[in-house]
Amino acid sequence: MEKMICVMLAGLSAEVGQGKMSRLIAEAVQRQLDMILCPSALSEKEGDVVIGKKSMILNPVKNHQALLEALHGGIDIIVDFTQPDAVNRNAKMYCELGIPFVMGTTGGDREKLIQTVENSKISAVIATNMAAPVVVFQEMMRFATTAFPNALEGFKLAIGESHQAGKKDVSGTAVNLLPFFKTLGMPMEKEQIISVRDPKVQVEELGIPEEHLGGHGCHTYTMISPDDTVKLEFTHNVLGRSVYVDGALKAIRFLAAHKEEKGKVFSMADVLRWSD
């Protein structure tokens, strides 16, 4: 029998409405036959919470280092869905302690994040979006930049994205596409992305169902020719979080199979290309 993958979560919370992705992943891990959920989790605040059939101990930031030093020999993968201001601090800690991790949290200094892993002795899956359909779209855009550089030079670009009110930063998915649009001839700054977090606007103007106000990711990329006669538009809408959970589980299995590689940053595209 193959060894179970022991998964620790970073980002769980006992507070209502907080740590939703981590909670869903905790529930999903318990349903997997090849994974086991560590009963201790990394959190912002101390506490306890029951998820599925498991009682979880939430450890505050001040205890993270000591906890991981004590437990890391039994932890295979850490899955991090925390807050943007914790990204670089957490990654540095994981790398120093030699614990491979899946980073789904957006924000932070992304260049520093990648450098931290590349200078370490571990590997990590780092992705601002773990939804397979969206990753496929991103890779389509990547292909377009290599095949048709500057093909849409002069076109006007508008990017709008809507997420739940609790999301504090601009969508990492949208930000990561900016270099592709620039190569195609449509440069745009991060500050020009229109981010919607107002539930009233989301329901009345964007048509997002009320039951998904607490968890959604809806993006529209609009390109209009200089003379306004041609309009090209791409939209990807995700309601709920199940597709992200599925992606996180794939990333866990992928990283467990590649954890011996050192200083390697993997993307969700790498995960989707992999066949076990």
C-alpha cells in the first residue's frame, strides 16, 4: 500500500466567513483515499474548529515556526490559502524548514516568492488560479503571445473582474494575464483593472446569483479596434469554489510525486499536463 499524503492547511479559521477555501479543502482531503489531514493547522488566531469528522487545532502566527519544526517530519505538503500579507513570510518559513507547499494565496511579492523557492531545497506549486478551465484559457493566451506578437497593437483593452467582498486584492488571475496582453500589443497597468466587490453591483449589474456572492470569480477581457469596428471579448465565470478545490487536490498529488525535486516552482499548467 502506498504511503498516505499527509496534508497540513494554512488559512483555516474558526470565524464565520473566514478561511472558506481552506475549509473546503479540509473537507475534501478527508474524502480522499490517498490523503490524511493533519489535525493541526496554521491560522491567524488560536482556536478549535470541527471540519467534517475531524477536530482541528488552530495555531496562531506566533506558534507557526515551532509547530512546523516539531511536526514537519510527518507533513508531506502544506496547502496555503491565507492572506496576501502572509505570502512571503509563509513561503520563507516553509522553504527554510524543507516542507513542499501548494500556494493558492494571491498577492505578496511574487518575484520574491519564486526566488525563495528556487533558492531552496524544496519544490512548490504556485498558482493564482487552480481552476482547470481557467488555466487552459491562460495557456491559450500564452500560445497567442508566441504565435502573434503585436497582432492587436492599437486595440483598446478593458479588464473587469468580480470576486466576493472579502477578497482584498486585485485578482491575481487578471494581473498575470497583463504581460500576455502587452505582448499582443495592448499594454495595461494593474491599477487600470476594474475590480468589483460591491454585492449590489454584482447582483444588479453583473447578474451574479445571490447564493454565489460569497464565492465567485467572474472576469471579462474586452478588446476594441482603434476605429471601434471590431470587438473581441473573452469571459470566464466561476460560481462557487468546487473547481478550485478539485485543482488543489490535483496539485497536492502532483507535488507529492515531485517533492524530491529541489528549487523548482511548478504551475497549474504543469499539474494539468501530468499523468500519474
